[in-house]
Amino acid sequence: MKKFHSLLFICLFAVLILSQSVAADDIAGEAASDPAYQNHPISAPGEIVVDLKDNISSNEIEKLEHDYGIDLSFNSIYAQDEKVMTALVSDYYVSSLLAKLKKDKRVESAEPNYYYHIMASKPNDPLYKYQWDLEKINVRKAWDHNRGEGVIVAVIDTGVAFEDSGRFHKVEDLADTLFVKGYNFVDKNDHPNDDHAHGTHVAGTIAQSTNNSKGVAGIAYRAKIMPLKVLAANGYGKVSDIADAVRYAADHGAKVINMSLGGPFPSFALESACNYAHSKGVIIVCAAGNERSKRVGYPAGYKVCVAVSATRFDDKLAPYSNRGKRVDIAAPGGDMNVDQNNDGMPDGIMQNTIQIKNPEKEGYYVFQGTSMACPHVAGAAALVISAGVTDPNEVLSILKKTARKTGFEMEEGHGAGVLDVGAALDNAGIWHGWLKLIIAIIVLIIVIIIVGIADSKKLMLSGSFLFAWIMGSCGLFFLNYTKAGGLPLVNILTRGVPEMDIAFLGVNAHINPIFYSVLIPFIAGVACYKTKWQKAGAGFALGIAASILFAMFGSTDVKWIPGTFLLDKAWLLINFALCLFLGWLLIKLNPEAGKSTDGQGQNKAE
Amino acid sequence: MKSFKGTVKKSDLEGGVWILDTGKGDIFQLKGGPVDLYENGKKVTIRGNIRKDILGIGMIGPVLEVHETT
């Protein structure tokens, strides 16, 4: 029986590790094929950098080399004053040598020779130099974490130049961009091609092919674009088509909707569609409008929509942008009447699109408007979602919390500030992790009260219990505070086990009803029952219970289970209760329960 | 149907949007009408309807659907 348990436990563990490796390999493989990531290892193999005391003499350096059997050389001529030196040593010797060097009084610091970071360089797209807007929102820092992998962004607009079909063609700098099936609501067919230019420009800001040595860059360039054409070549469209497109996007896996369109009048049908999409866990990002008004237009004005105002290079609100208290956040929309960055181009937003109303020709065009600001936030939302934060309210909260303050937020219409997607991504995993940890602690306190302090104290203070509890609930999210944050494997380990569905199955499979159920902790519980790992099994079940409870508070949709009559919430509630019961059972049946007090726990276990 | 008097202009927002500036603070986005209407600086009187059921890329003002111009 014991052998069976061990075998089952090893199998379960192996499956988890194997699938983590596969997912990590996928991401690493993708990174390796990305020119920006090539030749940028995290640290140079076997190379260390040693900063010696500034007043050290040449003789002392020679003696130090002799003492440790290393050959030090100055990193560059500029390092001679600061006595910064490097040495090549055996890989196996690096850690022990560094430990010794750090204790040596002749040494100020010693560490592996880290390369600066994975994505320190600018993308190789030649016109990136004109994309001041992407630098303004700190996009390269965000790319250290992800590039929007797995997230579908619906672009509800004039269509997108995404395919070669008749007089339409795919523009050159969308060649590597991923697309999912869309729909043409204007002509009622499956070819949502762009006959204006606006929609393609907007899609480019979100996911222009990047690091392809061509044209310009996009923010979430590994996200998938869902082109939904609702506006005709004249730039206008019916509210009824737009409402249908919003519902279509929500029903076909989009996690982000970009609506760079609007008008001054509200519509019940469109608001209702937006409410529906939001309830399905979609974040809806809308342009605030260009009327210079103190009120935003619609759909930006609806409660569930994110209203985006437009800024210039100097972070001031663009003169055309709507403003007011309803604005959530600001992002670069450009001002073509100025060249504040002196790059010889008007300060608009540059993307690859077709010629205005001529789908047979294309170019790199500079546009301005709140329509251009909007996709910056939509792209940023895709990156945050790809990092694992899928609840639309939580995504918005992170974007607002990390927005760069300008000092004129409310009065000037900047909302929470100017978008800083780099800071948002740095913050995403940590913020999410802390929230889950708080929920997990609350669940644990409830269980301690139910089980009784005497029975639970010894178990819960054990390392295996706490580790399994952490892995089941919030994962090792605190690793995001370290330099390892953003690395592929760390991206997986910094989630609780249920949320690893994102790593294994993609964001669009989140929340997977298998991962968010009692199944995995039950298998683990059976595997470790009456073994020394039973405590870990209990912790794991309680951690997963907390993770499921956390998902219940969000508005993310449970996959495959309809939200009708709150069936999805019921699924989560039942599985939360079952995980809680399983955890309680494994604690009560643990042979060590109560040993520290009067032995009653021992009797119960028997 | 109402009459609207003003100057036709091409705004450089959103890749280019045609508007009617009444000179009294009201701006309408133009939809439809004859091709020769769309001339920067042209002074016109337009008979048409404000379309509340139509949205667009311009977001500069209400959409005015043109029926007649003089």
C-alpha cells in the first residue's frame, strides 16, 4: 500500500514537473527564436566580476590572484580607478569562490558577470526610433515579462488589413502577427478587411510584428488580433453592429476589446453588450473622444468601460482630447502640430496601415487622436493578462495604480496618470500574489478555528504543509521581487497551482474547471495519505481552496460552464467547499495530529 | 430634418475627418451628401438629420447625415 502511495505521488509530481518543463521550453523556445532575445544569456558562463578596494596596490592584486588561483583583468580602461576586474573560472567553482571573495577584506563586492537584462536593447524595427509613444509607456521593461502570449484582443473598428483577398492585402508589418477568426458586421461576411486605414493602424499599435527588422513595433506583439469590422470605409457604423461585435468578441475568447470609436449619445443596446462582455471577464478599452469636452463620449462613458484620454510627448493632455473625472487613464495619442522630441516628424503615432480608403497601397503613417491612445492601454491590458491577472477590474486597477503621475490627474483629464506598462508588469504578479495570500491566510484561520488550535498547530507549522499551502494558493509570487522575475520558469512558479492553467493551456483556457476543482488536491491527498507527506496534502488542499475562493470574487468566466443561474460560481463554491473538507479531513486523519497536547489526535487518527 | 449653416473643414484627427463648423461652438461630423461638398473651407447650408444610432472614428461631434446642400 505504501509503495502504491509513493508511486502515485511520484507520478503526480512528475506530471506537474514535466508539464512545467514543457511550458517553460515552449516559452524559452519562442524566446530563442526572437531576435531580441538571442545572444543575451542571463549571466556569462564561468565569468565573475570583482570590485576591489579602490586603494589596493598591484602587489596586493597579484597576491589575491595567487590566494584564489584566479587571473584577474580590468574590465576596461575605465575600470582601473574603481578597480573593477573580471576573471574566468570553472562553472563549478563560481559559487564557492564568490562566497570566499565576498568575505575577503580586499574585496568590495563579487558577483557573477550578469548581462544587463534580457531585453535591454531596442527592437530592431528600423522605424522604432519614431515611436516615442512606446518609450513613453516604458514598453521594453514590460517585454522583460511577456509579450502578450495567448491573449486575444478584439479590434472593433474599420477592419484590419490581415489577409490577401481580392483588392485587399495583408500589410507587410503584420506578417508575423497572429490572428484569430473575426467577422465583417458591415458586409455580413468572414472577411473583416480594412477599407479605411484606421482599424489597421489601431491593430498595429497593439500587435504590430516586432523585432522582424521591418517597420515599427507593437505593444503586445505575441497576442492574437480578432478583427471585427463594424465601421464602413467612411468611418461610420451602426450601434447595433457594434453591440453585436462586442458580444461576438466575448463569446469567442477575446480577453480584451479595443473600441477606438464613439459618439456623444449613449445607447442601451451597446451598454448592455458591454455589461455582458465585462461579466464574461473581458476588459473593454475605449477612446475618450476628440471633442475637447469635459465629458467623455460613449462607449467610453459606460461604467464597465475603460476611458482613455490622449497625451502628447510632453505628457500634457492633447488639445483635442476629451477630459473630466470619468477618464480612467491617459496614454500617448499624439499631437501632429508639434515636434517636441525633435525627431523631424510630427509627434503623432506611427504604425503600418493601408492608404486612406485605398486597401491596395500601404505605408507607415502618423495618426493622432484618442483612437491612437486607446490601443496603448488595450495592448498593456493584454500584457497584464498574459502575466496571469485575468479579472478585468483587477487589470484596470493595476494599470491605474502604476500609471505615471503628472500632477494634474483629475482636473486635466489624465485619470490615474499616464500609462506605464513596464511598472504595471512589474507590479502585476506581486499585487495578484499578495491578494491571494491574504485570502489564503483567511481560509487558514477559519480552518484553524474549526479544527482547533491544538490539532492544527503542529501540522501547520511544518515546512511541507506551508510550502504546499503556498504552492496551492499564491505560488512563489515573491520571486517577482527578485532579478529572476520574468524568467519563464519563474513565471510558472509564481502562480498558485490552479492558475498554472494559464501556463499549460493558455490564458483563454483560464479558469479551467479541472484546475479549479477538487480533482488535483484529491489525487495528491490519496497519494500522500498515511505517509509523511500527508501534512503537505492538507496544506495543498487548503491552498487550492483559497485559490478557488479568490476566483469566485473575480468576474472571470469559468470555461465550459455557462454563467446562467450562476452555475459557474456554483462550480467554484462547491469545489471550494470540497477542497476545504479534504484539507480538514487530511488534518484530522493525520497520525501526528494532537501529539503535542494530550494524544487525542492520535486516538482519532487510529 | 433641420438646417445647419457653417464651414466644411477637414480635421487632421484620426487620419482625417470631415466636419461642419457652425462658428458658434458646434461641430458636426459629416456623413453622406454630394462629393463636391467635401471641400476645405466651403461655406454651406445643409439640410439633414443628426444620427444618434451611428458611431464613428472621429468622435469630434454628433454625426450629421446630409440630405441636401445649398
